[in-house]
Amino acid sequence: MSAELTAWERVKTARSVTRPTSLDFISAIFNKFMELHGDRVCRDDGAIIAGLATIDDSTVTVIGQQKGRTLKQNAKRNYGMPNPDGYRKALRLMKQAEKFNRPVICFIDTPGAYCGIEAEERGQGEAIARNLFEMSSLKVPVLSIVIGEGGSGGALALGVANEVWMLENATYSILSPEGFATILWKDSKRADEAAEVMKITASDLKELGMIERIIPENENLSVENIGEVSCTLRQDILEFINEYKKMSVDEITEQRYARFRNM
């Protein structure tokens, strides 16, 4: 388990370019992964990767928000900020999972949905709202894991799940601490204070009942030392799959409904 950090230190840790991405975790956890592309409306969005994966003898649908590490990678991944096309691709794969009775595993890691003019022109708000609406009644179990930044509606669009887990140094918030400080105090430099006030760390959210589980991290988690965390996640994901296999469709949807109604 990593050393005790302040909320702002955890924010900076969650944003680190050396931190494992969704693709890193997918490669480490699952036996095989076949990526699928496109939203069947406009285009493929590199900020969201999605496809089919196997874990032991189970096939699941995996969806993750993907950041880059270099300038070239971030140009392709749009710094992990999805366009509407990405959310529609994610929903297309979720509905496919529902059709074939596959659990859905989501990896959340985004500063927020892309707020460019073209994204708004193509219906960014509607795409996020549609995901929230459809995920709430999805007939298969959904697990969402916050592995880095979980920012605003861009993260929540993959967060309407039966269970939400967080890595120890991940964050999950309505907006960035800088944005919060700008709105509240007209001073983005007070982001460190805002991070404390916002209660955005895994321990804060577990105490508030917003998440079900905290996944311990190595100190300075990176691709090189991802093994221990990915082994823990793999075992926990298998337990999640096996637990929800015992439940009927009505029990799965009612559990998800009750989870959010009780918050």
C-alpha cells in the first residue's frame, strides 16, 4: 500500500504520465483482448478503447478511457477526453454485451468529456445522458473501476454500474479541483484546498458509500510494477463475475437501481 498522501498529492499521482493506462491494465489482467472500433454513426474515438476479452473461462466486454504518454499518443487519444463518438461506441458494445449475456468491465480514467465545439455539435451532452439512461437498465452486470482520474460527466458516462471500485490513489469528482477553486474562490491556484473540500479520494468516497472497494497500490505505481495490483484486480474481477452469475436479470437491474437510490 502506498504512503499516506494529501488529496492534492493523490490528484497529481492520478494524473501522472507514468501511471498505467486502461490498455496496460487490460493487457495485464485478461488472457486475450480483441479491440472493436467505431460507433456506427460517425467515426472511431481513440479516447475510448472497447472490445471483447477473456478471463479464465469467461468472456467479457471491456471498455476503457485511454490516455497517451507522449504528445503523439495524446493527439491520437485526445488526452483521454472522449467525444460523443466514444460514448456511442461504448454504448454499442454494452448493448452487444447485453445481447450475448456478457458482463461489462469499465476502466475510468479521464479529466472529463471533450468540450470542443465539434463535440457539442455532434451531441456530447445527449451521448453522455444516453449512456446514463441505458446503463441504468442494462441486463448484465457492470463493474466500473476508476484507475486514475474520474472527472465529471465524462467519467460518470461509464460509471452507472452495479459496483464501482477505485485504485487507492485514483480520484472521482464532479469537476477538476482547479475548476472548483475557480468557481468557488475565483482562484485556480487554490486547487490544493479544493481537493480537500471536494472529498474526491478513494477513502473519502468509500466512507461516503459512493464506492464499494478500494484497490491497494504499490508506491509509485507504473507499468513496471503493475503486477501486484493487476493480480489483485484479476482475482477480484473473477469474484465479481462469479457472484453476479448467480443472479437473475431482475436481481442485477434491481441491485443497480437500489445502489443509486440509496446514495
